[in-house]
Amino acid sequence: MKVYTLVIIIMLTLISNTYGGSLKEEYELQERCDKSAAIIFKKKFVTSEQDVIVDYQAHYNKNLNKCFMLVTRSDFKQGGKKGRPNMSKSLIDIHEHKEIACFFKFIDIERISNEQIMECNVAGKKCLYESEWDELVKPYMEE
């Protein structure tokens, strides 16, 4: 009986050490991902333009072992780069410096239901709606 108890104690110790180590490693990878995303966001996406709102979210995906950044940009200028108010989203693989997904639409401020989607693409897969884009991006940003 003592041998059986000893084996169980050793197994539990090994399991808890392995699990704790991976949690620490995962935390460190997420922290590095956050720092890398902040640097890239500051260098490439921060703007001083009025009527432009840019935000980002970073996420380390442990299943893919990758760091992703979701950037959202809203341009409310009536004569903006695209000629009228617009909103874009980009999902970026930070370490490969590669855009995985992009979404772009013009915004009709007076009639939100009259938005015109110009681009909707996730990893080469076309989509038709912003909600569809959001669903296709979830596995990258939630795992």
C-alpha cells in the first residue's frame, strides 16, 4: 500500500510541475507577444490624424504557437483616404510580418444599414459579412 501511495505522490508532483511550467511559459510567451505588438503598433499604426481612431489587440495563440495582432482603424473624415468614412480590420502574424485577414467597409454615418463592404478575407477565404469575418478570426484570437 505504501508503494502505491508513493507512486501516486510522485505522479501528482510530476504532473503539477509540468503543468505549472507550461503555464509560466505560456504567460511569458503572451507577455512577449504583447510587447512585440505594442512596438509594431506604435511604429506602423499610430496616427495623429484627427477623426481617425486606431486600436489593437494582441494574442498569443498557444495551439498555433504564434503571436497575432488585430488592428482596427476607423476613419470618420468626409474626405478620407478612400473618399468617405470607412473602417478596416487586419489580423497580422507578428513574427512572420504577414497579414492573415483583412476587412474593409465604407460607412454611411446617417444609415448604418447602408454600409458597403469592399473587402472581406481570412487566410484566403472570402467572406460576405463583418460578422462572418469576426467568426473566422476567432480561432486565431481565442485559442
